[in-house]
Amino acid sequence: MAQKNLKINVLKDKETHDVQLSPWGPYSKRYVGISHINDIEKGLRLDFTLCPGHYRHNYIVPNVLFESSYAPWNVTPQMDEITYRYQIEWKDKVYVDATYFILDSSEVLIEVKFVNNTDIVQNLSLNSMIFINYPDAYPKSKVLNSESLKWINSVDYKAIDLAVKPPQFRLVRGGLMCNEVRSEESLDGSLLANGFGKNSGDEVSYDIHINKNNGNGRIYFRYRVDKGDTARFKLSGICETYLNFIGTGNFEIQHLVCAFNPENILIMRSTGKSEIEFDGFFISQDTISDNLQIVNQSQFLQPEILHKEGTSKLLLKYKDIDTFYGLKWDYPDNEVREVLHDELDIFFKITANNNGPKSFTGNNKGHFTNLYFRPVEVGANSERKLYLLLNEGTEAEVNDKLDLFNFDKVFGKAANEAPAEMILPAGKQYEIGRRVLQATLLTNVVYPIYTQREYIRHFCPGKWWNSLYTWDVGFVALGMAEIDVQKSYEIIKAYTTPEGSQSSFIHHGSPVPVQFYAFFDLWNKTQSKELLTYLYPRLKQYLRFMIGEIPTSTTRMPSNLLRTWDYFYNSGGWDDYPPQRYLRFNPDNYKYITPVVTTAHCIRAAKILRLCAEFLGMKDEISYLDSQIEKFSTALNMHAWDEDCEYYSYVLHDENGLPVGKMRYGIDQVNFNMGLDGVTPLISGICNQSRKEKLVRKIFSKDHLWTKYGITAVDQSAPYYKKDGYWNGTVWMPHQWFIWKTMLDIGEGEKAYLIAKTALDLWERETALTYKTFEHFINDSGRGAGWSKFSGLSSPILNWFASYFKVGTVTTGFEIWIEEQKFNYNFSSYNGKFRFDNTANNKRCVLICLNPDYEYEASFNNIKLETESYHPGFLQIKLPETNDGGQLDIFPKKD
């Protein structure tokens, strides 16, 4: 047995939000397959996809945004082998497995395996498509004869200050810059707009990085102001004047002479006449007037196709990509065609059976280079393979590699799975669900996503949501930690920013700080001090915004309860959670009402940082975090607990932000928060014994939150409970994960196992039946629903599987900090040095998977411990009721 590499490269010298992956990957936002990124900064993407089907009958066009008869099937952790399964006849009667073997940064081998599990011969076909994709906000215009000029985009400022600062001033959605608006009318995609300049005192400054510190030059501003309006600014620095930007309703150029100096700063301060859409400015190092010529810029979708009839290769050259792409194949019955249309889903299916044309002309708004194989005859109960080679490089490189590649020496191989000996025998029953979810998580990655002035590759909850999404992708990082710790770290890093950044963290969607939990688990896996010291200040900045300590953050009420309604309508990710849904349709009440979830999770986040600070010996940080924990814990326990219903409550506040009561529902005035939000202080670890017992009873009561398929979002006895909601009446995985970890913290290992096993059984049943990875499950039936290629909030399945079945996995709750740990060579013993959170004395549980060939016993500081095993190789250990740290030792029982 060998333990996987748990080392992390922190990449602290590379301030990027991009995940460092191959230029080849499953990045498409349109049709599933393989994509290539030629230049990460441009936002351009080349896509390759396969459309298999019955010959002259039907075709699968694998659109990533709706059901289209394919499933992510198997992906290696390194993402160098990616397999999709296409169901031509359900279920597995006739199918195609397409595997992309990424050979290196320039080449991909594609194996297409046709499988016929019927008793009759099948005539099949295959269409491959190659096409280019331009990013959103790709500029419609470009400037000619600007080689001697330096361009500075308006949002590449040194600093910005607004006379009236919105709550989002330090937390712009999606990681945009403050007042940035993405627009194809900009010369490079971004405008300084969104009301900028309307208020007197709006100010922006720029560093002018040129090698000239005296003499005169010329500056050219590009802007748009509404017709009839004038935006007036006072300029200082390299220009000392007032400038009127006269509006015509179109983009205009205005220029003036500037004087360089050692500082070379430009400051623009509005006098408040009108708002401006400011694109940026050019700097000339002399005063000779240049006539900037701005012309239309097209998207060149149609490549030059280099193909000789009768040969088995072709080359493509796209105008906006410097290199060539090549394709070679090994099947003789083929034809090279073109599809001149912007989509395949309808147009191609309508026209593809017309065998005459070499070109299918539609609206001419898109282009697909189509390589058509037909027919592919597959005998009864047999299979057949064909291969393609896709590469990129100079014309000579592409030609040489295609010519030298020999398909006769290709041997297909299955994607690498985790070594069999690393999975406990009892885990085999969950193999389909785990494998398909892992494949889905690893293929839910897209490019380009724009944030913080760069295009990035980004793991998303599902390609329906090809964007940043803070809380979902926190769970992606948690699940990814069971696959590849480096990717997990880079996903966490993508949502944090350096100290003092304009964006306190990268935010989109529900502001649940899952990144803290993902970091905590990653630390307990790796004990990487470099990880800790790099992320600590970034996470602290994140927390300080969440608790209202960064200027313009409006989260904290005078009651010391937190609310994030100014940033998103959704407090805990639960879209139709009843009191939250009420507020969404009655937004005037947002400023008076706090949920529980935000304060509760911020307390636990602060406790995680306190464990970090204790390990690093930072006394001032410990004191600061202690005060925050005490402040928010007191507020929740004092103002939110409702003894009548035994839940914590949404709290009503008066005009001064002081608590005046609890949010209630209907004529009976029952508490409106009987559900998952009402139990979140349990996760914080702030409940006294009485409240803890009451909340645990509610969670596991079949009359309240427990169903035979897991924990549901809303108490089933509440008058606002529904059977047909999105969260209301369904079971989701993420908040169950929080509760599962909490059960380990309070010594309820059996209840933790009940949560995990129920979820794994439910997941395996549905995934094995449908090959789909759903968002949630209906309470009454246990059937999956929502987007079927979802991985974000369903990622805890991977954590539960690893915790109970993957050898070498150590799992704790939120209150055990692992300072050191090691297994022996064959995973038959373990030694770990633990530190505990000092909130309360609990008999905390630890879960460990070891070599299944032995039985085990455990001790803590040389005192024998209670253990339990649900299957060979798994150990559940209950630690002593103490906050004093110590040494955990596990070793085989002696005969």
C-alpha cells in the first residue's frame, strides 16, 4: 500500500485566481468533449466534441446545458484521462465510451469505443466537430496605428473613491473591480461606469508606468456620456486642468497635453455634473497628434481548412489564434464537412441525414468543422474502436506529429482508478456513485470565467452555472480534497484575496463561508505550514468583512447579529427556505431582520482561525478572535433562542437595530424558523447541554427534520412545510455535512454514521439507476431532482465515502486540529498529535480507515479508548472528555 501525495504547492508568487490545469481540458460551456486554451489571457477556447448515433437515423448532440444522453463516466485525478459515456440505446444496450488521453500540452489521443450489447448488428456513425469560442464582452472595436501609445483601461486604477459608497464597495459581485461594467463596446471589455462621476467627489487615480519623468506628452481619453449631458472632472498629476466630457451618446475621443514628472500619476475627480462610461486612455510620450482610428472588429469563426481529399488528416488555422490545429484519424469511411450555423442541437439534427452536401448552411453565425465517419458497423454483442489524434503547434510541428503518429501502436486503456487496495471491501457497494460523481466534479470546469481582471479556469457547481459561486464551490473544494489536494487548495485560493484588496474575498451567491471549512480539512490532511501562513491573513480579511469590521460592510447589526441581505437574497443557500422566501418578496423588511445561519457560521469560522492562531503562537490574534466569538455567541444565545419551539429564530429589530422579537408565521404566530437555519448554532458549538440535546432530538426526529432519506430543510410539522419545494420538502447534502461533522464534535459517532450511510445509500441507488448526479432528493420518494450533472453541493458524498472506506483517511469534526500525523508503511498503525478547540469538553470522535487485515485498539496519552467498527478496516474512536491535547495511537490488537 502507498499513501497518495499530500503535498501542496502554495503558488504564493503567482497572484491568480486560475486553477493551474493543462491547456487541454473539459472546459466547454457548449458541447461536451475536450477544449484547448491557446493563450489564457485572451479568453479564446477551441472545442472538440463528438456526436455519435445510429447511421442515418439519430444523433446525440451533447449539450452541457440540458439533458442530452451522455454522462461523465470516469476521470483520473490528474485529469489526463477523461471518459464520457453516450447512451445510444438506454441502458447500456448500445453506447459509446469516448476517452480523451491528454498525452502532453500539445496532443490529445481520442479513443472512441462503440459497444453493442444487443443480439443484432448495429450500424452506427460518428460526427466530430471542431469550433472556436470567443469570450463574452469580446470587443466589437479595435484601434489601428496605436503602436507608439500606451493604453490604460479605466478599471486598472491605482485607487478609487466614491463620494457615496454602496455596501458592495469592498465586495463587488463576481470579483469585478469597483464600478466595473463588462461591455463589448469597450476596447478591451471593461468600462468604469455604473454611475461613476454622477456624484461630486467620485475619484480615481492611475499610475502611469512609462520611462519618462519630464517633458510633455499627450493623453487621449475614450468615453461615452449621454447625449446632451456633460461630465466634468478636475484632473491633477500629469494633467492640471478641468476637463469637460461632452456627451453625444456615442463613444468619443478627447485629448490634451500632459506633463510627465517623477510620480507620473493621473487623478480624476468628478465635480458631479453627470455620470460617465469611461473606457480608458492612451498615453503618447510626445505632443505630436495621432489620429486614432477605431474600426469594427469581427469574430473570425471560420478557419482555413487544409485537407487533401482521400487523406486521413486535416489542419485548421483560425485567424485570432497564432498556431495551427491538426486532426488525424484511423477510420477509412469518412468525409470532411462544414456546418455554417451557430448551434448543433436543432439545425444539425435536421440537416445531417442529407448525405449530399459538403457544407450545411444555416444562419452563418457560427462554424463547425465536421469530420463524419459512416457507417461504423458493430456486430451483435461486440465492440469496436476507432482513434483520432488532435494536436496544436506550428504548421510544421502539427504536420510532423500527425505524420509520425502510428495508430497501430495504440493500446486502449481504462482510466486509472484509486488502487483497489486503498478502498475497504465494504466500500465497493458505492463504487458507481462515487466514480460518476468524481467524474462529474472534475469535468464541471469551465473557461473562460472573468474575475479580478483576468480570464481563469474555474470549477463550477455544474455547467448550468458557468460562473463563480462562493458557497457551492467551497463544497467543490471539500470534495476535491479527497481527489487532489493541490486542486482543492487552488479552488480555496481562488476565493480569497491579499490583505488590503479592494474585494475582501471573491463573492457570488450565498455568502456561507465554506472556504474556512475546506481550509480546515485541508490542513488536517496535509499539516502544510506554508498553506496555513499563506491563507490565514486572506481568510481573516474574509471573516472581518463577514462580521462587519471592514468599512462599508453592512452585515453587523447593533445587536451583534449578522445579516448579508445587501449582498445576496440567500443566507444559507436554501432558495425557498420559508422565512427567507418571505423576505425576498417583502424586501423592505431586510434591514430589520437577521437569520441565524450567518452569525452561526461566522462563529465557527472564527474558531477555526483561533486554532490557527494558537498553533502559530499569535497571542494578539487569539485575543481578538476570542472577543469576536464571545460577542456573537452571546448575541445568538440571548436574542435568537426560542424555548417554545426549541429552535433558534430569525430576530426582528427596531429602527435602531435593537432586538424587539422573533419572526413568526400566520395567525397562530408559530416560529418561522423551524428548520435547518434554526439548528445552526449547534454547528458553532455554542449551545449549552440542554439546548444541544433539544436540537439533536429535532434533527433526528421523524416528526421534524429526519426522513428515511436524510435530514430535510424544513421541519415537517411546521405549517409552512411543503412537499414540492426546491429545498422545502427535499433532502440536500451540504447542511447534512455540517451536522455530520458536528455529531463527531459532540461524541455522537453513531448519529454521524447514520447521516453518512443514509446519504451514500440514497446516492448510490439513484446514480446506479440513472447515471445522474442530482442536486437534491424528494422527501416522499427519495428520487433525485434538479440539474442532473451537478457536483457542487453534492460533493459531501465524496467526503463520506473517503471517511468510512478510503484507507489512509482521518476524519474529525471542527474542533480537532491535527498538528502531526503518520501511518506506517502498510496502514496498520497511526500516530497523531491533536489540539482541541476550547469551547466545551466533549467526547469528540475521530474516524480512521486502516488496513482491513487487522483488528485495532487505540489510546490517547497512553489511556485506552472506546472504539467501534462498522466494517473491517474502519475505526470510530471516542476521545476523552477534555480540552487538553495529546497523542492518539492506533495499533493492531495483540493475539
